[in-house]
Amino acid sequence: MLFIQYPKCSTCRKAKKWLEAHNITYTDRHIAEENPSYEELKEWSRKSGLPLKRFFNTSGLLYKDMKLKDKLPAMSEEEQLKLLAANGMLVKRPLIVDGDRILVGFKEAEWEEKLL
């Protein structure tokens, strides 16, 4: 299981504590140091069944500074994937990648249902 996170993110820290409390082993990946690639994001989006917009960190400063709320609807999926792959701070976190199971963000009830 891959746990993609940003160490300064409070939600990521909560998610990490949750994983450890449930003795779930994972490989840790720092999203800013090793940003998900275009290919990874495309595959994860497909496997998750979620709209690509869910992979954007809509509460992040970069998202707001770039005014992506207004720009995303006019962008193609390819343009959105390239944008996400260009900067890890645009990607919603934490991300769990476990085979075909992809979890975006930390919702404790969803994690309990899908990981325990």
C-alpha cells in the first residue's frame, strides 16, 4: 500500500496516525518531493472511478492563486492531468493506492470500510 502525503498537512498526519493505530503497513511518499506522474494520476483516476476534479486540492493556496475553480471546467482531462503532474501541491492528499483501491483524502468512515 502506498500512502502519499505532505508531512506538514494536518489531515495527512491524522491519516498516518489512523493507519498506525490500525497496524496497517504502507510505503510513505512525500508528495512535494516525489509528485505523482501523469501516467500514475491517469491510472488512479480511472481505477478510482472518481471525477478528476476530486484529485485537486481545492482548499490549497496554489489552487486558489491559480484561480483553478474557474479554469478547470474549460480544461480537457489531459490538460488537468498535466497540471496535477506538474505540482504535487495541487494534488488532494492524502492518497492511498493499494492495487485497484484508490482513496483520495482522509474520511475515517470510508477508510474503515475499505481498509479494515
